[in-house]
Amino acid sequence: MQVKNKSFHPWRWIISIILVIAIIFGAAGGYFFHVAEVRANKSFIQGKSIKAGAPLYQQQEDWKSYDKALWNLKAHDGTNLQGYYVKADQPTTKTALVIHGFGVDHQAMMPYAAMFHKNGYNVLLIDNRAAGKSGGKYIGYGFLEAQDAKEWTQKIVQENGNDSQIVVMGASLGGATTMMLSGMNPPKQVKAYVEDAGYNSISEELLFQANSMYHLPKWLAKPLVKVVSLYSKIFAGYSYKQGEVSQYLAKNNRPMMFIHGAEDSFVPTKFVYDNYRAQKGPKQLLVVPNAEHVKSYATLTKKYEQKVEKFLNNYIKQ
């Protein structure tokens, strides 16, 4: 009796291997999408409140002492957003919109809001979507937040009048938001921007973090980031290609100040040079020696305030 040999089909093994890889990447992509975009406590983010004696503590406390009006906004997709508005001590057409970064809420930007108030601005300090008291499940990495910021600037004009002069300032994710907003045709009343520690691309920042936090080599991280971007498109409504900052700066003719810490290990300092080169309109660059991520103001407080004020005075009527 003869036993037939089972034929070997290598393509079955190939298909099996591909399926296993696809399942692994799908599961890993879902995990990293949750870490990156789903609203939750981000344990790797520190420094939500400044302690007594630390730089910028007094500015933080000054902001807390101001009388605030609660502003609400329903975004284009129905998300309920919230902000805190403080009038200037003297009537003015100047208003600053201040935008916080990833994994924190408006409290992280209290010192910056106080800086603008000290310089005679009305100030609107907001909670981004999926942060603080605002609604929303997914973080937009600057893209969704820029759309929201455009609506906030429209609300400022509606509330304060057509003669409003608006400055938009953001740090980290808020810096990326500020830069993306600049290319989204915001109201003409937006006169200037200040971005601090913003990245040049959602994908590039996540690739950097994949290596920094998880020690993933670039050859592995690149396809994984593409998978996470697909998750983002399906669930959050945007892909990471929409978060390439240069495409927005290339459309911006309005002035922007770029600030970055020279020792930034969370959003690499090299990104600010990419952003600076991409900016079409008037621009100024300040790289602060010895400053880590979003620590430029704390590291060089007086010079930071003077540089920002001098830059904006070129474009904002007093």
C-alpha cells in the first residue's frame, strides 16, 4: 500500500506569516492609538501645576486671582468646548488666545495667559477637546484643535467686535495647533502667532517617541505609525498626513514667532528649524539655551517676555 506524500505549498506559509504580522500590527496599532489619541490620564506627562518657589509660580497664581468669565463653544462636529476669559484692566482691542499641549489642560498655560494679561491683552485660555472641562474623546494632535481654534477666534470677533486684534499662542501640541491654524484661513482679525515647542509633523513626532519611549527601530516604527494613522482616520476622523505642519506654514502670510528649548528631548529642537524655514510670512526665531521641553519661559523669563512683547508690538496696535 502506497502513502501519498502531502504536497508542500509554500504560499500557505507565506499567507500565514502575513496574517500573523497583520494581526500583530493591528493589535499594536490599536494599543498605540489608545496611548496617543484616546482621552485618558497620560502617566508619562508631568508638571500640571507649578509648585511654590519654582519659576513661573507667581505668574500662575496671578492668573488664578483674576476674575474669569466662562466661555462655551460648540465645535463644528458638535463637541462642547470650554474656555476662561479675562478682560484686560483697560479697554482694548487686543485679545490673546492661549492653547495648551498634550496630556494637560488649560492650567499648564496659566503663566503664559498671565503674561499676555500683564501686557494689556484680553485673554481667552481654553481647554482643548479631550482635555479639562471640554468634551471629546480623541486628541487631535493639533489638526482637530486648529479647527477648534479657528472657531474660537471667530467667537472672539463676535464677542469683542470687528476691530479685534487677535494673537494666537500655543505650546507643544498647542504650538503645532497654532501653526496649523495659520494655514486654515482664520479671520483677518488674527494678526500674529507665537508658537513654543511645536513639532513639525504628527508622524515625525510619533516616530521619535516610538524610539525614545519604546526603543522601537525606525524600520519597525514607520509602518506601525501608518497603522495608527489608519486607526485615527477611522475613529478620530483625520490622518497624520493632515498633520504635516509645513503645508500650513507655506500658506501663512501673517507674522509668527518660533520659540524652542535648545535641550528639548520631547519635541526635538531640530523641528523648530524645519518650521521656521517653512513659514512664508514675517518670522522670528528664539532658541533658549539649556531649556527643556516647554521650559523656555521658565528658563529665561524676563528675556522671553521682552522678546515676545517686542515682536508682537511690530504688528499689534497699542
